[in-house]
Amino acid sequence: MNLKITLITGFALTFSTIYQAQTTELQVKAKDWISKNSNKIGTTSNDHFDFRSSRKSQSGETLRFQQTINGVPVYEGDIAIHFNKQGDITYATEVSVSKKLKQIDTTPSYSKENAFEKAKAAAHITGEITHQENDLYVFLTNEGETKLVHRVIINSYETPGDWEVMVDAHSGEVIRVQDIANYHHDDNRKKKPKQKPAEMKAAGTAYIFDPDPLSRAHVSYGGDYVDNNDATNASLDAARSLVALPDITFSNGVYSLKSKYVQVADFESPSTGLFTQASPDFLFNRNDQGFEAVNAFYHLDRSMAYINETLGINCKSTLNNGILLFDPHGLSGDDNSHFIPSSQRLAFGEGCVDDAEDADVVLHEFGHAIHYWITGLKSSSSQGLGEGSGDYWAMSYSRSLNQWASNEPQYNWMFSWDGHNECWNGRITNYTKKYPSGLTGTIHTDGQIWATALMRIYNRIGKEKTDRIFLEGLSMTNSSSNQQTAAIAVRQAAIDMVGTYGFTCGDVATITEEFVTSGYTLPAYQCTILAVSDVSKNSVSVYPNPVTEKLTVSMEFKKAEIAEIYSLDGRKISEQSINDNNNVINVSGLNKGVYLLKIKGTDMVQKFIKN
């Protein structure tokens, strides 16, 4: 698509939401656009799309629609339409399956109960079932046949993975069996609630690897710095970092690794426990099983806090009251890790270097969770987009620690402790292949093109801006998006945020240059910022910032306005009427932290820090 955009500076609300709603003006505009642009997005004029959700974010609003036939959803038949803050459509995804579908009987004749048993046998599921789904879909097979299927999802304690089985809803034939969990590298894997006691928030400390012992000590793998069957020594102990755990839980006399974002769990074998203890100080060595638990907990909790609080982007699990569950010792002990989309959980394997000892592995898998949460879809593996996105998120953090110089090989190494050794080769973010000629058809290899492009952008415009466009851009994609379409979406996010969060037209030019260098084809764009006089009526500032007692709101008042203060998780703290003669808000009663001031009924928002 060749869309021209005129940009107006202003402030966007810094927390985002995904919600179902009644028909809105944007829904009508989006459906009209879909109808008129069927050739561009791969649909037909007869296709039916139901509104599914809307996500307001820092770059605008993304509406998602699900293709249905006689009320039955089409597998991977979703479409995303993105509006900028001015209400213009700036990005839309394609639907790859639509024109290949045929009309079929959508009334099942094979029961879902029988389909579940058939699926369980086909995937060789053993042990306790920990999660299951069974839904009806219209499915396009690899042979191009349109089938009505029971899509069965099964997780079990003894059979690692997120097993998706397509069972023909008419014949009972098993059409496809695959593990849709997202793994951090290719492998040859071996195949009544009680009353809860009262919980209190607490703080503690922990020893962790930040991000790994080799990077912290600035050494290569070898000598004292080898896995050695999980044994520790003085050198590896010295490579630990002592960190604060600002949010753990105290209940019934014990401390546990549970925060408002993350919680340790045991849902895959082997069973190693939940590592509760009488002390808030989780001070383990790497040969203790508790070390992997607290290391993964720390990195997951801090990464979620960074997204939700520092960046102000709502990105949480939609299950378990918004808390991400992770098993530090799963996959039956195999040397791999995965994100499980259906239950939105993470599990980390063992073997050679334990995966949860390396923050690169932890944050790579968390990258798959991010991808799922901001789209509401299982993260795409098309052309390695999901794998490259996980690599980027991990590298974005580890490079920010400035432990390796840019001329050292480890500067670009992914999985510096878990890989690049006798266990496996790891991956890199200075991959020389370009898109699309460099694609190999192997998702973990091809993802390096995407991660490399993002890290070059990171080096030029910085971590926070790149993280922001990465998250905002991915939120516009759909289940069939690939690296090419994601690159367009990421740049569009930057275009739509010019004038906010420090984005400039120069940043858009840099992003364009680096993506084109990587081989992606980007459409023409126009980046125009209107004069300050044209947008002054839409601007607001606050001072002093940080503030201790009194916050002054500076803006052009035409009438009395309502100033609302929100926490970064979207909870309204207070509101007050302000005008030309009364534009000071007393914030002395707020706890220390970061807040948002919003002018009610407008898009005017400003972040401030309370000391």
C-alpha cells in the first residue's frame, strides 16, 4: 500500500487496551475500507468479517476483524486495520487464505468429544491434562482443500509442548498434528482448589546472572566458565549480581516468587517445587535449583515492568489475572525452552547450560509472549518473524548493559552463555544475509535477518524508541504477517508517533534506510510536522518534573478542564478541575513513582514523576 500521511504533533494516552465494544465510527470506516480494497488485502467482495477487538495505543488504534463462514471462524483469516491519531487508516494486513477458500457444510457431524480423544491419541499425550481447547474452524489444508475442523489444543504435564490437532469435523480424520509452542532453538526433543491464605506484597533480594556470567565477567567460555553439569565455583559465584526484588509475595509465613506480573509455577515435568522460603533473600548458587527460578523471575518481572510502566504500553497475560506463569524446570529436562500460546505460559528446559540461567533465553521466550499479547494471536513464525522478534527483545536488554565493545564478537551474540559453546552454536544479530534472497526456510536462521535490522536501528535511534516502535508495529500485524509486512508496520508506528515520545522525521528516515539496507521494500511516505502555532491548542506540559508537592499544568485554556491522574496500569487516582486561574494540582499525597496526567475528553497526556 502506498499511503500518504500528514502528521500532527500531540500527546497520545500512554497506556493501551484491547477490548470488545459496540459498533463505532472506526469500525464502520474499517469495514468500508476492507470492502473497497479487497484486491489489495487478498479478500473477495463476498467475504464476511466480524469485529473482534480494538487496541488503543501510542500510535493510534488498531481494529481486528475475524473472517467467518456461516458464523464459523476461518483459521488465520484475521485482518488488522490501523488508524493514526487523526483517524486516518495508515496500515492494513493481508489475508492470505481468503481467495483459496471454497464453500463447505459448516455443520459438524463428528462430535467434539470424539475429536478430543482422537487428537489426544494422535499427539501421543500422556499424563495429567493441564490445559485444553476445542473449537470449530474453517481450515485450508496444505493441499488447498477447505475443511471444517475441530481445532484441539492440549497441554499435559508429561508431554511438553502446545499440541494443536486438526480433526475433520465430518470424517474424524486427523488432518494435522503440530506443536505450536515457540522454542528458542531447533532441537531433537524427546518426546479441587483450596482456600488461599491472605497474601501481602513484600520486597527481597536475589543473586542472578545479568544477563549471563560470561558477559558479566567479560570472558569467553572455557576454564572456570563452563557448564560442568551445573556445578558452581568461585568464578561463577563472583559473576552473579545481587539485585533487589521489589515485588514478591509474603503469605502464611513464607515468601514466594510472585509479583503483580510474574509467578513461578510447576506445570511440566520434572517436579522441582515452587521455592518458597522463610527468608525474602533468594541467595542461590547456580547449582541450586532455586537459582534458575529466581533468575527467570527477576528478568521476566523487570521486563514486564519496563514495558508497562516505563514505556506505558499495556502488555500482560489475559489469563491468571494478568500474571505470567513460568516453570523454571520443564520440558521433561530437555535442552530447550518454549512459550505456550494456548495457556500463555513459559517453560525452561535443562541439559548443558540450564536455559533459565541465561537472560537471553528467558527474554527470547518472553518475546513470544509479548507478540501474542499485543496482537491477541499466536506469534507468527512466518519467515522467522516470531523468532527474530524474540531475539531482538533479548538483545535489546543485554546490549543496554554495555558489557561488550562493538568490535567484539560477543557484542552481537544471542545466547552468550547457553550457546556459542559445545552445546549449540547460538545465533547472532549481525547476520549478513538480506531479505528475501537470504531466506532459508528455517525460522530460527531466517529470524536473524529481522533481529539484525532492528538492532541496527537500535544502534542509531536508541533502545527506548526502537523498543516502542517494535511493540507498536507488531501490534498492527496479523497471523499471516511476515518480515516484509512487519517492517512496514514498524516504520508506520514511528510515522504515527512523530511529534510524540521524541520521534522525528529524521528517525523515520533512519528506520527506512536500515530496513531498505536489509532488503525490505517499503512504500513511499510523507512526513510533515505542522507548525507549532497549528498544534499549540493540542499541547500540554507539566512542571516541575519530577515533582514533590505541587504540579503546574501549562496549556491554552478556553474553558475549565478536568485533569485526571492515572497510574501506569491505567487506574485513575484522582481528578481536579483546572483553568487559567487555578492550574496547580497538589500531588504531595501520591506515592513515589511515575504517573500520567490526562485532560479529560482530549488526547492530551503528559507523564510525570513524583519524588
